[in-house]
Amino acid sequence: MKHIFTTFMLLLAIAFSAQSQTLVSMTPSTGAVGTTVNVTISGNRTSFTSSTSFALSLGASVIPLSNVVALTATSATARVVIPANAASGSYTLLAIAGLGLPIQLPSAFSVTGGAPVAGLVSISPNSANQGQSLLVTITGVNTTFTQSSNTMVALTGFAGGNPIVTPTALAQNNTTLRTLISIPSNATPGVYSLVVNTSNDGTLILPNAFTVSGTSKNTPKITAVTPASAKRGQTLNVTITGSNTNFTQGSDLTVSLFNAGSPLTSNFAFPNSNTSITANFTIPMNQTLGLHDVYVVSSVDGVLTLPAAFTITSSGTGTPSLVAVNPPYGNKGQTLEVTITGTNTHFTQGSNVMGIFTPDQTDGVEATTITIVNDTKITGTFTLPSTWANGLYNVGVMSDIDGLLDFPSSFSIVSTGVREVSGNNPPLSIFPNPVNGQLFFKSEYSVQSIQIIDISGKTIQITPDAYAHDAGGTCTVNISNLGLPKGLYFLHVETRQGFLHQKFIVN
């Protein structure tokens, strides 16, 4: 046990010592391109040996030091051979021993007389916890961020592990980038180098620029959203509650809802306290329905997210749907106006497309002209294909606000020759109309079959034994035996001369 304890304390001392090593100075600290400079390097708590490697780094430009002699554990001499094409600027001194992390001394040596080179100066903030998301500002020197495309930002661990790649960064100007860094909850804690790759400046590296720590109990987060839902078209205040947040201490406070596409940003947001925000939203009529993530962005806490915390529902009291089609039938090849009635729909509040489709949705026709009557009624002009088979078809409306509304089997295609009859002496007459018992009709032509069609397109076949006709040509159908609800219906009569239709009402 004593041996284990001693070994543990020794390892702890070594780890503490490694973390405390620093570079103090490099003398002389300047040199011109094309010259050789002998320098002395001083450190604190270092362990310089003949195997210690030194280099000067500025962006993608690296100048290795040669002829290293360790005078003591904290002092070494080396030679700097500055290439004639070296970039001018302030270089960082790196000291690397074995496989450990490099020790660095920023702005340790200046090269003069060369061309300026692009490099990275800082990232702010420069630390985060596992699972945290934050907006960072990256500062460069001699960079051309606004003139570059396909900018990629990543954090890479010196000792391996998966890099942390961020979304495309936004260039504020030629020397400033802003990007969102999301630290995975399983990211390896430790020191990471910042890597920026651009089309103009190439790959730029800032060693040991960012620190990832383990998850902290004090990590800022969103805990509640009240109310947690709203309807399309509604304007409301939403209270967002946080934990370990600092809402009153930051600037540029932004609150957004996100589902798909563009985020919905609040009209305004103000802190009630360090842990409470009030945000005012106006929900567009075409906002995506369903669950939305809540985002809060502040200059102090970074980006905070509460997934699936807010629900947007339809503006009506129920789900939008189609309930009626008039007329519910048409002839092959016919051009006609069809009126569709909906419930909880919003036809006047967005653009709409009307269509009649085969039941398997593989073929269809769109309305060539559309007239919006009101929020629940829309009329379209259709030309029905002459090649379509007789039978039932679906009617649909694609709305910006309500989405795709489908009304299956609501429209009937019948053969050419079907006509609705009217006038003083129609070839098909119905009486009484309205009817609540027996329906009588008279046709000038010999009746071959009878159907009753409701406004949804549903067809009831009247078998020969269900109706009777007298010598004068009057047919009788007992409506009460069919169990028809009150409403508008069409009598569809097939004769040798074609098809006839006549409206009637059941009350």
C-alpha cells in the first residue's frame, strides 16, 4: 500500500510539474530575414535536455531551431537560421520534449524584412465545458477572411482524439471570424489547437489555443419555457428560465425557435433576472407545425439550447381538413369549375394549389385558375383527362398555411354524356324536392341503372329490386330505407341515350 501511495504521489508531482512548465524569454528576440542568430532560451520549472526541440511558429510558417545545447534544466542555447523568404512578424516559441504537449511563449521573436504572413492571434472565449455550445471570436493577422470561401474551423487535440469541427464561420472583416462551437459531451478534456482553413490563406494554426473541461455542475443551461406552445398567427410573451445563467450581465441577448429552415427570432427579449428572460414572438401563419428547439444566445453564456421545448399548432380550433366537393362528379374531357369546402382552413392567407388525383397519386391535374372565396372555400377550373377511367378520385389542396390537405374518393369521373338537367321541361324530373320519405322521378328515356351520390363523392348503387316504376314512367325510390343523413345529393340515372344528373335534398 505504501508503494502504491508513493507511486501515486510521484505521478501527481510529475503531472503538476509538467502543467507548471513555462518559457520565460528568448534573447536576442529579433532577427532579419537571411541571417543567423544565436539565442539563449530561459524557462521556469522546465527540464531542458539535448533532446528538447525548439521552433518558431507564425501561422503556417515554422522555423526550427538547431544546435540545441541544454546548459541547465531551465536554460538552453540554440541557433536560429532565418530563411531569406521567411515571413516577417512576431513568432511564437515552441518547446517540445518527448510526446508531451508543447510549451509556448507567444511573441518571443520578431523576424524583420520579410513579407507579411497570415496567422491566428486569439480565440475568445478560449475555454468551454463538455456539452457546452458557445459563440467564439477568432482574430487573425494579415488574413483575408472576407475574401475567402469554404472557411472551416476546427479544434484539434495534440495527443489525438476526434477534432471538434464547427459550422461554416462568418467573416466579420478580413481579420475577424465568428462561429458557433459545440463541444460534444464526450469530448476529451484538455488543450486543443485552433485550426482555420480558408481558400485564400490556407491552413492557419494557433497551438494550445482552447481548453475543454469536464462537465460542470455550474454550466449555464435552459430549464423551462412557459408557455410551451402557441398557435399560428398568435403574438405572445414567453418566459425562459435558466440555471447558472447570467442574462442580466450580457449584451446582444437573442431568443429563437428552430424546427427546420430559418429560425424564428423573437420581436424583442429582455432579462427579468440572471435566470429569467421574457421574449415576445409573433408566430407566422406558415410557421412549421410541431416541436421547436429553443435557443438563447448571450455574450456571457454563449449558446444555450433546450431541445423540443416549444410546440406550434394550427390557428384553428381543430386540424385543417376538406369536407365537401361541389360538383362531386365530372365527365371525361370536361372543363368545369369545382368548389372545395374546408374546415379550420386558411385559404385567404397564403398561396394554394388545387388538384384532382388518381387514388394511387400517380396521376393528376391541377386547376388552371383558382378563386379564393373565403378561408374555408376555394374554387378551381379543371379540365378532366379524356383517358381517365370511370370511378372515384381524390381531391387535394396544397396550402402555404395548412400544408397538403387530401380528400380521398371525393370526386367521380363518369363517361361523356352525363349532364345535369334543368329548365322547364327537363328529361329527368324529381319530386318532391326536398324529400324525407319516398323519392319520385320521371325520365323521358328508358332507365337502365340508378345511383345516388353524396357531396363527398360516395356512390350508393340502387338495385332494381329497391325501386319501382309504373306504366307512366315514374320511378319510386324509398329514401328512408337508405339511411341517408340530411344534405345535398345527386341522382345519377343511366339511360340508353346517356347519363342524367339531378340534385335533390334530404331533410
